[in-house]
Amino acid sequence: MGVASLVLQSAAIVYSRVSNDRYFCWAPNDETAEYSIETSIGEHKLTPEAVRIRYQRPWFEEVLPEDGLDLVEFRSHRHAIDVIRQYESTYGLAESARVTMTYRINKGALQTWRWPE
């Protein structure tokens, strides 16, 4: 039983290192993503506070990023994308929101992700 548990944990760690899904693994987190989310419903653009509430995103005042990015994810940037994707494909489906997430991984170059994809 103990050996099987170690094998499964080792397999999960290896999988997490080659995929973007790192939610249920003990693999080390070596990524910090700074990002900003803009959401529009029709012609109405949501305020940053409304965006944080909509996607339940934390705001860390003591670690504010540069370049106008206002959120920090101490996990894979894919976590924030997955949260937005899940919300917009379920609860927000009827609103047909347009989302633009501008992000930077580990102080690298700015990148953009958009919903709908």
C-alpha cells in the first residue's frame, strides 16, 4: 500500500511538470503570474473591483505588479484562466462576456489571453 502511494505521488509530480494542471500535486510551484483582467458585457466595461468579485480573484496590495497589472497569482497562470473559463461557460454564459487577460509570467514578456477563445 505504501509503495503504491509513493508511485502514484511520483507519477503526479512528473505529470505536473509536463502539464499546466498543478492543482492536486505536491510539485513545487515555480511560477508567479502578474495579470490584469478586463471584462465587458455588451458595451458595459466592468470595474476592476467588479471583475475581482465576478471571478473571486484576490488582490494583494503589498505585492502590486508593474505596468498596470493589478493581480498576482502565486500559482500557474493557467489557474486564473481556468477560473475565468469555468465561470464564463457556466454562470456567465447568458451574459456573453468578452474577457481579456494580460499577464506576465516570472517578470517575462506581456502575453494576452481572450475569452471567448
